[in-house]
Amino acid sequence: MKRLLVCLLFFLPALAWAQYTVTGKIINLYDKKPIEKASVFLSNTTVGSATSDDGSYTLANVKSGQYELIVSAVGYETSTKTIVVNQQLNIPYIELTPKTISLNAVVVKPDPDWQQNYNIFKQELLGSTDYAEQCKILNPDVLNIEFNKKSNTLTATSNDYLEIENKALGYKLKYRLTAFIRNFTAGSLYYQGDTFFIPLEGSKSQQKRWNKNRLNAYLGSSQHYLRSALGNQLSEDGFKTMQLIRKPNPQRPPDSLIRAKLSRFGRMTMSGKRFIIQNNDSLRYWQEKNKLPKMAEYLVTKPLRADSLIKRTDLKGIYALGYKDILYVIYTKKRGNTGYVAASLKAPDYPTSLMNFTEPYAFFDANGVIANPTSVVFEGTWSTDRVAKLLPYDYDPNSGNKP
């Protein structure tokens, strides 16, 4: 994303669901001939189409926002283009590069740990909610999964679109996994991919259940939060945002000192043929210090105003969210804190999430979608909302029976 000019947002208008049309043409890079039957879709939405015999396409009913336009065709490299939709948009040409066919022999060695790694990958990607149990990956053979014992990291990519059937939300997902890194030592997970949502066909009772589950997945989500913040409706929609200060625990001495003291007072002595560690008061003291958390947290319970968090940018339809400390967000219209829990904070029994900024601003659009996802780290409930609870960016909770 280009460098954006950020200014104060003094007035937060209600969300306007303006819809536009995106048109264009797909051609071959070398001979400039049109490519028919190419797949064209907006990533993470239900909006997609196929090109006609002259290479043209039309994407209708596109809501305002920033999207990744994905174009793929048999025999060509996939194209990804970032677009911002805030008016009728025509993209004159997108050129696809023909794939180069390699004739080199490839020897594939069976991986004895593949099934074990795949099971871990599937749980991490889909999550461990009830919705995840109703998801099925239909073509796991397109995955490339590798576990590095030295770094204790599981990585994965896909050489084609993963097909995921989600019978909890009523979608079939075409998911092109571009990055997946699960670091077990750091306790971190990062994944990214392009998704096309295809609504499943079902009976009236199934459609009713899917719509209910979609709304339940949406309410209290990060997407819901950002839309509510932009519409200045955080309190009305059940969100409460507070300031969480996290700093090194003043009660815990430096790790280097703890290690030195444990080494000194925990030295072994020889008694006959046995090694004995002297259990003295000094040793117990430093063992207790070692149990103390490395970070101390302080919660400022006065709610923060949305207009103190969000600013406009010079790009129409793109907004900036940022804060000097961690944002502590609770959603009061559901019960059960399945996310972030800290006894010292006396957290209420509500879904709780943390937003920890790694960059000055997280940029997002009117759909509640963050354009630079590495700018913020989620902890708590939002960090557990994986692909099984993923909704299209253009999801409208007021759409009735529409996807």
C-alpha cells in the first residue's frame, strides 16, 4: 500500500453500503489475444465471474472497499491486483503470463510424518470451535507441509486452491494458501490466503440454520467491531474498548540474574554415591521469582471513544486505526470468555480480544477488513476465529436470506 496521509476523523458517518460494478478484459501477455473462461473474483468475497469469448468480465454488486482481484486460467500464472472500489471501475487490461512447462523429472519421497503434520495444520487453520468440526478439506493433496524441528515451526503452502466445505456456514471455499507459519516456541500463528466463497445449495431449513450461524459468527468479530467503530456505534452494538498497558514486571528480576542465582544456590553436592541439590531459603526465593510473569498488565477501565482511535486517510474509503498501547475489547452481547483471560485483570465473562499494534496504523475499509494485516496482532477471542468462522468481506448481517 502506498504511504497514506492520515488526518483526524471528527465525524464518523453511518456505514453506507454503496454498490458498484467492476469491468475489464483479460488477455495473453505475449500475443495480446483475449483469454476466455478465465476465473475472475474478488478475494474473500462471493463476487466472481468467468470471462466471455472476448476476454471481458463484469463483477456486479461490489461494495465499497479495498480488494485483491484474483485472475486464474488453465495454463497461465495466477494474477493478483489490489483495487480500491469507491466508484464504477473499469480495468482496461490484465495480462496473464503463460506457464512454463518443465520437463525435468521430479522424484517425490513419501513423508512419514505427513499425516501427523496435516492433522496439526488442519486444526490450526480451521480452529477448534464447533464450526471447525463441520468443515472438511476436500483436496489435501495440493498442500505442501513441512515441519522444521530446529526452529519448531510448521509451514505450509498450496500449489492449487484448497477446497474447503463449511457445512456450518453454508459455503464452499476455494482457498489459495499463500503463507502459513505456526511457531510453537513463540506460540504464534500467521496465515494468509485468497478465498472465493461459493454459497452451498440447501433446503429452507438448512438455509435458515446457515444464516443463523453466519450472523452468530459475525456478531462480536473483528469485522463487526471495525464496522461499528466506523459508524460510531461501538456502545450500541455491545463493544467496550479500554486501554491495556503492558510493561516488564517490576517484581521480576532480569532473567540473567535469576539464572545466575538458581545456578549458585542450586548446585549439587555429593553425598556418598548420590547427587543432592541443597533446598535452602535462597534457592526457594529465586525459584519463586522465576515463576513470576515477565510482563505486568494494567487495565484502564474508562472506555475509549471511537473518534480517538480512527482517522481518515487521503485515500477515499480507507481509514486508519491506531493506539499507543494495547486495545482491550470486550463484546457484551455474548457470554463466555473463550479468549483472553487474565485473573489479575478480573476480566468479565464476555468474549475478550486484544489488538496489539506492530505499526503506527492498521488501515481498513468500510467492510471492516484490515488492508495491512501484519500491522496488528490479535490475542484472545479474535485469534481463535480461524477459517471455520471466516465470512465474506461483503457479508451483510441485514441481508436476510442472502449470502
